[in-house]
Amino acid sequence: MAEVKIRDINQPMRTSQQIDYEDEWFELQPIEKKLIAYSLTLGLSLLLLFIFIFKPFH
């Protein structure tokens, strides 16, 4: 049976807090940024359109 190497002796121990901060955030892809922009634009446009159509603030 092959031995499983747990960690290298020279490799520093990482605390759970370091792992959480490093793995939690990553840069958004360009397509994700475009989808977010399109979604916000569409949502705000429809909101304004419905406000003007139904005129709830008269």
C-alpha cells in the first residue's frame, strides 16, 4: 500500500482563519460582471417602466 504524505516538513501550518480568508474571495470573470450589469440594468429599467405605467405616487 502506498504511503500518504500528510504535509511537507518545510510547509508552514495554515490556521483555519487563513484558509477561510484565502479561499472565500476570488476575482469575478468578465462574463459574470456583464451578467450582473445586464441584470441590474434590466431590473431598474422594468421598475421605472412599471412606475410610469401604473403611476402609484399620484
